[in-house]
Amino acid sequence: SATGAVRGFKVAVLGAGGGIGQPLSLLLKLNPKIKQLALYDVARTAGVGADISHCCTPGQIKAYTGPEEIDGALQGCDVVVIPAGVPRKPGMTRDDLFNINAGIVKTLADSCAKACPKAMFLIISNPVNSTVPIFAQALKAQGVYDKQRLFGVTTLDVVRANTFVAENQKFDVLKTNVPVIGGHAGTTILPLLSNVPGATFTDDEVASLTHRIQFGGDEVVKAKDGAGSATLSMAFAGNMFAGRLLDAMSGSKNVVECAFVENPNVDPSLSFFSSPLRLGPNGVEEILPMPSMSAFEKEIFDKAIPDLAAQAKKGFEFA
């Protein structure tokens, strides 16, 4: 709400003790719009909270540990960011992840439905293509689902696309904005390189950049050599999307970002899809018209649809 801009917002991070949660919480502490930052996890929260609370920015930190304290973390929240769950380890598919993270996400969704049904929910827990439908079903079961307020955070795909394209084209990365549509896993990620103003790519560059954006996560998993997945860049991206949403909730106009939301207009088999959205005080103000696609992009798009539908179905069935 516009008053939120004045009084400041309450934001909760669920999974604040984890590899994404810790740096994400630190970055959110820097946002002057956030007056209260509630850090929740099943372990390690007290230490992370004490540490971050010493940073000299106005946001007040409170740490909450374990299921009996989650209500306190969520009460009065305007935005809830959820990086909870286990990270991907080498050799793990997103399906292996699903079996663990699906249960965690459903439990958190049930708590959110009871404690702060009107909050904006930003889902980072992978696999996003399945966890967002799970979260939606859990809210629906309690009669509090609002399609304008539930987002799968796909911003890391945009962040990677901006970085790699700017390097390739010698662009100013701060002025580079690559729309990325589809989902948030491998070949369901579709960077629309044909929509980058002033860029010229060879066919080989389009193919290699597209692949690198789609599988950037694997690049990090491999480089970390068993010691984790993309946590710092994901925290950067999660903070970026949360910041943009808080801007929109504070009354900023023309805040356009890509996110994985309920979108029935893409294909009859799909309920959720990521594409450019205009954000506003109530979350999704408008799903913008689908950008044009090259033949190469259309081919990826057509192949991604059944995969996205199957991954969503898995989430719906679990819930």
C-alpha cells in the first residue's frame, strides 16, 4: 500500500539460515523500505540474526527458529521471500530436489495461509516450476489464494542473461535488459535474445548464449565442486526482484519484471508461465503481451510447453 512506503514494510525470509537465505537477508537489510526483517529457519537463525543485526541500516532484525515460532515471523508481513529447502548437489536432478523441497514448501505455505494470507509470496525454493503450483494449491485449500500475489522468482535467469549478453556485446550491463520467459529449469528457460535492442548475434552465439543462460546453474555447481550451488547470485537476484516489487508497492510506476505467475493465456495446458509483468501495489498489475520470437526461440518455446505442464502437474499432484 502507499502507506507502506511511509511506515516501511515487514518482510520475512523463510530459510534465512541457508546458503541463499544468509546473503539474501544481508542484502535485504540494506533496503531502506524494509523496516522489519523477520528471519526464519529451523536452525542457525539466531546466529545469522545477531550477525546481520549489527549492520548499521534502519531495518530491525528479529530471528525466529522452528515451527513453533513461524507465526511470529509471518504476522503482519507484506512480503515473504522463500529460499527454504536443500540446494542441488552434483549429480542431483531437479526431480531429486523435488522430493525433498516439495514437502518443505507445502508446510511453509500452510503457515503463510494462516498467518499472512494477504502478503506477497516470492518462491525461490527449487524446482520453481513445481513448487509454485504446490504453494498455490496450499493457499487455495485455505481459500486465500490470490494469483496477483504469488511469484516464482526467475530473476536469476534475467541476471545471467544480462551479464552474458553485456559481455558478448560489450554493452553496459546496467543498461542491458534481456527478457527471459518460460520456466526456471534448463530448457524451459527461454532468453529472448531477438528482443535485445541494438544487439547483433551470429547463429552460433545465439545457440551458445542460450545454452549458457539455461544451464548457468550447472556451471556454478561444477565450479563449486561439491560445495554447493548458485547461492550468492541467487541471493542477488532474489533481492533485486524483492526490491522492484517493494518499489511497485510503494507507488513507483512502470515497474516491469519477469516472474513465474499464473498466466492462462500462453497455452491451454499451462497455468503458470514467466513473462514480462507490470508490478503494482497489489502485485501483478498486468501481464504484458508476449514478446515476439525468432524461429529458434519459437522452437524452444514449443518444446518447453509440455515440460512445463508436466512439472506443474507434478506440483499439483503432490499438493
